Amino acid sequence: MMKDSEFDLVVVGGTPGGVVAAIRAAREGLQVLLTHYHAHLGGLLSSGIGALDTQYGGKRAPIHGEFCERLIDHYRDTYGADSEQLKICLYHGHSKFWDLEQARGGNSVDAVNETEVAALSDESGYYYGKMRFEAKVAEQIINDLVGAEKGVEIWRNCYPVSAERAGRMISAVDLESSGDGTRARVKAKAFIDASYEGDLMAVAGAPYRIGRESRSEFDEIHAGKIFTALHFADEEEVGYPREAVEGTLNLEPYRAISQQILAGSTGEGDHKIQAYNYRVNLTSDPENRIMPEKPVNYNRDAYLALRDRWGVGMILPNNKRGWNTANLPGGAYDYPDGDWETRREVARRHKDHALGLIYFLQHDEDVPEALRRQFEELGLPKDEFADNDNFPHEMYAREGRRLDGRYMLSEGDCTPAPELGRAPVHEDSIAIAEWTMDSHSVSFEKMPGGRHEGKVLLTEMTRPAQIPYRTILPPDIDNLLVPVCLSATHIAWGTVRVEPTWMHICESAAHAVALAAERGVTPADVAIDELQERLVNNGIMISFFNEFDMSSQAHWCPAVQFLGTKGFFPSYDTRPDDPLTRSVATVWIEAAGSSANLGMSATECARQVETAEKEASAPITVRQFLEMVGESSRETGQEASSVNLASFEHLSPDGPIARSDACGILADNIWNGAFRAEGEDD
């Protein structure tokens, strides 16, 4: 029941990211309010998206991992380790190859890699990549996870309408019931906007953007008005990026690409956003099927214009399909800044469009006969969205407001940096993003040989990126974090806008709030090294590497993760067991001192390491390395005895020091202040 209240943290938005933020904050001892604008938590995971969109199969953050594990447990425990349901759940991302018929709408699941699925079918096997699932299963898991937290209070069917500010702080937020219009004021020390729309940041007065930047604003090749041609990989090509296909980049390849820029692409910025749709679920089970009727607002011309998207969707467990066909380019321009009456009208228009397209594909003579026959067998599942006419509760609002924050993530942050074998390094990274930069079409305008205007799929050029803490911080509010509608250009938004990434960032944001509460500061004022130390020691990835994920029990894993944000690695390979050379050690130790004293930038460090790795430099011993560290410590006013070796008793003083062990020693000494100048404040 809504009433004037006070909490440690208010989270607006019951999206997967919002749920994760609330759970993590409660587990860290905070009293949390979680709100959502309708009755069902889970955003698109419980509204039909049917898949975890990621190209990375490793463990990246604890609560995202718990969700994945519970999905696998559900299908394994309910249907058996050899069941088709479990195979479909694990199918898409786990193999680096796919069945092209399946990818383009067929019915076969024969291409499932039985060996790989079997490895995940016992009680200890888990996978954290692109799985497939039913909406009702996802919602139940989300409800179970958040329901287990006594520190989380949930208010459904309400949204923020105003915020009270005191200088750089939000002191209170007014929430309005979408049912009877009643209001309640909530106070908190900190706020997280985890909505898809960015509603809290808007009413709080944070600056934001809607639409596309021009090419020139951030020097983005694919920004602004653009026409591209879409190409699907064949069996020999397998997919993109090529490093993923060749096994030198630990990502699952993607099957399509659209980097070819066509005539008419002016690069002009505008207000346009990528198409929304409903991720309708369909079933071929006659006992569980309701055939939709022709809607009143039937628009045959729009359905014909979507000819290149016609298909029956991806297979989900239990004779269901996840359907991503009903895009309506240009149909949601007034949604992000619209009031709720406007938004409901936009949602109604998209619902009619989706139901009309289903009816069209079932009945229209212009639809190829084979596809029409397939659609004649498909209807809405009775066991999904039972309180909403078996239609998803929530429209897929792919792009709403975007914070104009303390750092703007752009195309250059998600592509290889000059002279490096990786994307640029960010000293304040709190998470990673690895989904390809993409955008669905923004209008029905086309050029010959291309897709609708605005379609972008940059699978070959996108590389795993680091998400700076600054991207979730408004420039003039210190107790508000915006980890969903974060600060990114329209193009860079493509790599951020998927649920695993948002869940990941939101868990980091919750840790930031908890740390701020412990230190008696605002979330904007937490020490980034301390926050990163907390994240990596609590299983949260802040640097992507090929060799290991956050399930690693190696003692050096947190240190390598942390130093990955300081420029210690010019590529995605850490080579943890290789001996450290003197030339690399020299750069690393200098960078460790710079981390505390704000000297060398992370990207500059990475370039210097790249040069040092090419030098013919001999490996050094543990003793030699410690002498170098000690000398650096003394130069900043500390004694060599401050070097902490508690976790490195296995090292032989006169033996070579491995890169991983050197990282462990340096990270410990950064965290313990050994490189901080004497008298310098914490």
C-alpha cells in the first residue's frame, strides 16, 4: 500500500536491472523500495522476449548468474536432463555454430550440440549465455528472487510524477498510482532509475537526450541518418566478428552484419528512435492455443512493408515461439517524453499492429504459402499472460530517454582503440558490455538493396567495452544513479540495451549505493578504486578477458579484473601464467603509482604495455619484482614493508614471477595505499 515513507534506497523500475539493484542493495543491508508502473515485475524477461541477448557465455555478475542457474534448474528438474525443453533452453548461444534453417524460422532443433548440452545437464553444470525460456518461467524466478529479500518493499502500478531537490541532492519523490491517482511521497538517501523510459531522472531535472546524434558530434561513422544492407552469414562464414569464429575472442559469433553504408546516408542527427514492438509469444499446441482475431485497426500496407522481417520466430520450450517480427518503425517517437495517456495510446497502436500482422500472415494471399501454412498453426498461448488476454504485459521500448551524464559512451568506446587489440580502457569501469552495436529501423524509408532507414548491425567492428561509472551519474545530482537509461549515444546504446548488461550494471550500481551508505558520502563521491575493489571481490566483472570469467577461483582473478581498468592489458588476453618481463613490470609499476596519484591514463598505459610486450626483455624473479615495487613505494613516501605478500606465500623468491601473481601484489598495494603519497587523503 502506498503511503508517505522513508527508505535507504528507492529503485524506480521493476525491470530485470531494477529487480537486481533492489536485491543486491537489500543483501548489503539497506531498506529498499522497488516500484513499477504495472503489476508484473521483470520487464521484457517476463513479457515475452524469450532469450537472454548476449554473445558471452561466461559468468559476469552474481544475481544475473543466479537467474541463469534457476532457468537451467527449472527445465532440467521439471523435464529431465535429456529433455527437449532443456536442449532448447541451452540451444542458441552455447554452440558456436547454428542450424541456418532454425535461425531463419525453421522447426529443427537437430543442430543442438549434444555433447555441449550434456556437459550442462548434470547438477553442477551451468551456462550464462544466450538461453531461451518461457515468459511465465522468467517471471516466477524473478518473483522468487526478490520475494526472498525481507529488505525489499514492492509498490506496483505507480510511477514518479515529481521530485524535490535540495541543491545536488534529491530529497523526495512523489509517486502516483496508475489506478486511482492517489499519491505518496518517499524520501531516501539514494535513488536508482532503472526504468526503460528514464522517468525518474526526467522529473528530477537530469539532462537527457532522445534521438540520434550527428556523425560529427562524437565522430561516429554510423551516427545519424543511415541506410545499410543486411547480410546473413552462410555455413562457411559462420558469423561475426571473425575473431570469435576463429577462436581468438571468447564471444559467440552473430549471424548477420549491416556495416555497408548505402547512398542517402547523410549522417544528420534527428529525434528518431529505433522501432518498438511487442515480443509476442506464439504456440503450435492446439490444446494451449487461442487464435487471434483481425483487429479493427488492420493496416495491410504496413504488413507488406515488413516483408523482409516475415518469419515465425525462434523456438522456445514447450511448443512456443518468441516472435520479434512486429516492428513498427516511426510508431513510437512520442513515447519517451509522452505522458501515460500518450504512452498507452502508443502501446495500443503497437498491439493492434502485432495482432494484425499475425492475422495477415495467416490469411493474406501475398504471404508465401509455406509460411502461411506455418502461421495457420500458431496462436497465443493460454498459459502466458493469463490476466492480459494472453498478450505481453509490456511493450518493448527499445530506446527511450538517454542520460546526458558525466561521460558519454560512443561508438569509439566499443570498437578497437588505435594501436590496441581491444576497445579503449576506462579507469572507472564498473561493468562490461559485449552485445553488438545495433539499432532497429527508425522509419519505413528505404534505399534500393537496403533495409528500412536506421537499421544498423555492427557485428564485425564491435568489441567488448568497459562501462564507466560516470555514464550512470547525472552531472548535477549526486544521489541518483541511472544504470538503465545511461549516458550513451544512439549508436553506442546498441551495445548496452540488453538485459544481461543492464542486470550487470545495476548490481554494480547497488554496490555503489551500499558503499556510499557505509562511508557516509553520496554515491557520486565514492572512491572509484574502493568501489572497484568491492565489485571484483564480490564476483562482478569490470574487465572482459578471454581466459576466465567470474566463476574463477584463482586468487589473482580480482586483481587482474581491477588492473584491467588501469590499462595493464592492451588486448583481451591476460596470459596469467606467463613470466613477467622487466619491461612490462616497469610500465605496470609506474601505472600502479599513477592509479593512486592520477598520473598516467589507462589508455596511455595500455599503449606503453603494448610496446613493452614487443621488446626483447628477460623475465624477472619474485625478488627483483619486489625490489622494484619497494623502490616505487619509497618514492611516494611509503616503506617497502608496506608491500603485502599475505596471499603469495607460494612464491619462490628466486623463481620467475608470473604475470598473475605480479598483478595480485600490485592490486593489493593499490588497495592498501602503498602507492599513495605520505599524508595524502584516502
